Amino acid sequence: MKTATLHETGEATTVMSGKEIVDLSRKHTLFEWSAQAKVDPIPVVRAEGIYFWTPEGKRFIDFNSQLMSVNIGHGDKRVVKAIQEQAATLPYVSPHMATEPRARLGAKLAEISPGDIDVFFFTNGGSDANENAIKIARLFTGRHKVLARYRSYHGGTAGSSSLTGDPRRWAAEPGISGVVHVLDPYHGLARGWDSAQASLAMLEEIIQLEGPRSIAAFILETVTGTNGVLVPPDGYLQGVRALCDKYGILMIADEVMAGFGRTGEWFAVNHWNVVPDMITMAKGLTSSYIPLGAVGMRRKIADHFSDNVFYGGLTYNSHPLGCAAALATIRVYEEDRLLDNARQMGEIMSELLNDLEKKHPSVGAVRSIGLFGIVELIRNRRTRDPLAPFNATSEEMQALNRFFREQGFYTFVRWNVFYTNPPLCINEAQLREGFAIIDRALEITDKAVTD
Ligand SMILES: Cc1ncc(COP(=O)(O)O)c(C=O)c1O
């Protein structure tokens, strides 16, 4: 490779230019969920706090915590040091061994997880946490079917793709057997929300029609992430818990995105005082510094495996680097009081989102809880027609995305929505800095509004 030019951006030094990094990555690697000819990745060389930089020194404000996952912010030296020290001591042993970071992380998660969830199986990420959760549910109940919702994402592996309700499931079909999808309380901009009561009645009807004794589990994102930051109506999660209890169905809360302070609580279920039977987590667990996921389960489920074999395993289960990174990350949440900050900044963010809705005709809806936020854009205020169709984009959404990029503002733009999910260490001035860019960007989409 003839790339000798050194690019210096603060502390980071690279030999490749941004263009060289992008070209070579596109030539030899596949990017996710995209036709490769259309991808246009941002080359990144360094990141700190809520910002990241290209090799040429262009700074971006990260308003999505990358993949809603770098919750503590970028480049935290305390976590980096913990990883370095663990790497120097014991980077890996087989999961048949017991290590101190594994032992301490299990105990720490038992302390912060809801109710009597105090046993954990560690995975590589969220998808395989969900795979293992449904495996455990089937082994524990002796039942086969699993309920999941349409407006959901549970992962990209075979089983978790089948659980996924959104179009990312389609390519994986026919998928694994026994998955039954149910509707959510939310039905899109035009039709809006069902009451908790109506949604629970629909759920119970489906349970009866499917045969309650054949259903092992109901898996659901407590606050739905990539399908719209859908905060359930009060009473919904409590009602799901009650129905699961009534029919002996295990409730699995997928908190891969909503967990670890994103909503201002360790786990989003805490807002409704619900204890699921299992909880899956990843992303914020290590703030993504090292890949790690986990399935947490209540004691009664773990006890089942005292005498019955737990048929599950992964080479990187309980990876010492992941466990050390998670312990250090959890310490950062605690030391820096990031859950409090998420709540406080979340209140300001909610006001800023409401201001956008009042000011910009293209804003059809805003929703947020803690620092988990979304803006839904419309083309017509009367019909509430979305600015891009379901599972597609539009010229206006692309123009919005381009403007964000030019302005050094990064967030997740999908269909007719974009997200406001900054790292939980953000302060008020930084939050306002991001929203000032959004405010200007929405002038582009306002022009598309016809009625
Ligand atoms: C709610 C939810 N569950 C599961 C997953 C899959 O996790 P991973 O990509 O770590 O496998 C994701 C990823 O975005 C998610 O948002």
C-alpha cells in the first residue's frame, strides 16, 4: 500500500486518509443492512466524550452514541485502563474456567438488575443473548412457541432474526419455527396508539388462539428502540406481566438498547416496577468498548439448571476482557452519576423536542424517555403522511441526512425518522449545540410539507 502520508488529529495518527480507509473497507468488507453500492461511511480515527473525528480532523457531535450503545461516552480512560490491565494479566481463558472479572460482574449485575434476577449467562452481544433466552425459556417450560412483536428488532442471527418483527426479518424467513408475532400498542403516525387495555385484550386473544400451554415466552423490548422509541402506555407492561403469570409464559425483556441508563434507569422496566423472568442486555453493558452481552434470569429459572443440563455455550462466554470492561463501565455510570444526568438532561431534551414540534410543520411526532429520543417527520399535516414510506427513504430524508453530515452532526436516520440518543455524559450546552443543528436542518424538511 502506498499510503505514507501521516494524518494527525489530536492524539491520533493514521497513515491512511479518510478516502483510503473508506475505499479499502468498501472493497474488502461488507457493511450492514445495505446495498454496498449505496454505503458512504464516515471514516473515524478518534473519539472522546460526545465527539468523534475523521482522519482529516473533521469533528462530529455523536447524537446517537454510535449504535445507541456508547452510553458513557467515547474514550473513557478508566475503562480503557481496565481493559489494558486485564489484557496484560489474563486476556482469555476457556469459559469452563472461573475468573475474577466473571465472578465480580455476575455479582454486580445481580445488585443492579430488577427483582430477583441474579444469575447471568454471558454472550458476545445482544442477538445471542436473545438466542439463549429463548433456548432457556423452552428448556425451562417444556413449551415451544415464542411471542414477539412486529415493531421490534431482536438481532441478526437466525433465531433473533425470526423474533424480529421489522423488515430485517424478511430476508431470514422462513426462520426458526414457533415464533408468533403480535401487534404493538402503537400503529404508526396516522392511527396512533391503542390504550394499554385494548392492546392487552388483543394479546390475550392471541394467547388463547395459539394455545397458552404451547407458549414458552413473550419477548419484548420494554421501550422499543429502532422501531420508534415507543414508550408503552402506562399499565401495558404490568398487564403483560399479569398475562404471562396467568398462562405460565415467561416474560423476556429485551433491554439491549433501553438498558444501562438510556432511559434514566438501570433498566427501562424499572419505570413500571415490573420484574421480567429474563432480561437481555449488551451495548451499554460495556458501552461497546468490548463486545459483551448477557441473559439475566430469576433464581427459579437458574435453579432448573442445577440438575438439568444447560445446553448452551460460546467460546467467548464470560470473556475476561468483556467482563473487566463491563465492571469498569458500570463503575463509571456510578461515579459520574450518569443515570441522574440522563434523567436531568432527558427533561431538557424533552422540552427541546417539544419546541421542534411546535416550530416545524414537518415534525409529526416527538417521543423521548431519558436520553432516548426520536423525531417522526411528515409531509402532510392533515393526513399525517410520513416523509418517507415504510421501509424506504425519500429525497427529503436524504437531504436531511446530508445536511447533518456537512454540519458535523451524526445520528441515525431511518425511513421518516431520526434519533436523539447522545451519550449519557452530555451536558446542557452540548445538548443545545446538537439541537441548534437539528433546528436548522428541519428547514429542509419543512419545505416538503404540502398541507
Ligand atoms: C433491542 C435490541 N435487541 C437485540 C439487538 C441485537 O444486538 P447485537 O447487535 O449486539 O447482536 C439490538 C441491536 O441493535 C437491539 O437494539
